[in-house]
Amino acid sequence: MAYVIGLPCVDIKDRSCIDECPVDCIYEGRRALYIHPEECVDCGACEPVCPVDAIYFADDLPEEWGDDHAASNADFFAALGSPGGGSAAGPQDHDSPLVSALPKKVSA
């Protein structure tokens, strides 16, 4: 199991976690950030720096997010594969189907 970036990240993308990740396994989508489940080494360095509490170990995702959110992180990589680092891949012009279907957050 790997860490997962959940719903609070959608339309926020703070990126603090990217700076903290020692293995560069966090990728940027159009509306959210995603942790590559095969590249994550489960170190947990990303979790405490997230200002919106969006990062959890996959088995500890809040129930109110539903069971689909861990799969959503993996779905993001279906077409992308495993390029070996988020910084080299750069921002992607897609999101997982779950994130794409969410209504956009309106800023106050």
C-alpha cells in the first residue's frame, strides 16, 4: 500500500508535498496531485507538510471520501505509466476520472 492524496487537494494543489518527497513520486494533474502507488516508498514525509490534510496511508483514508479515492490515484497513471519521477514528467493535462467528474471549487 502507498500513500494517497485525497479530495482536499482538488483545485488546491499546494505542492508542499512535492518538495518533501525524497523519491519524486508525486505527480501533478490538471486539478489535483497524485502519488504513484508503485514509486511511493511509504516514508510518510509528505503527510505532515500537507496544509489541507489531504494525504493518508491508503488503508487510513477517511470513510467520507469513499472507497474509490485510492483507486483514483492509481487510475491517474493508467495512461501515463511509470515515468520514474514527477518532476521529470512535469504537469499533466489530465486527472483521474473521479477528480475530473467533481464540480470545480469556487474560490471565495
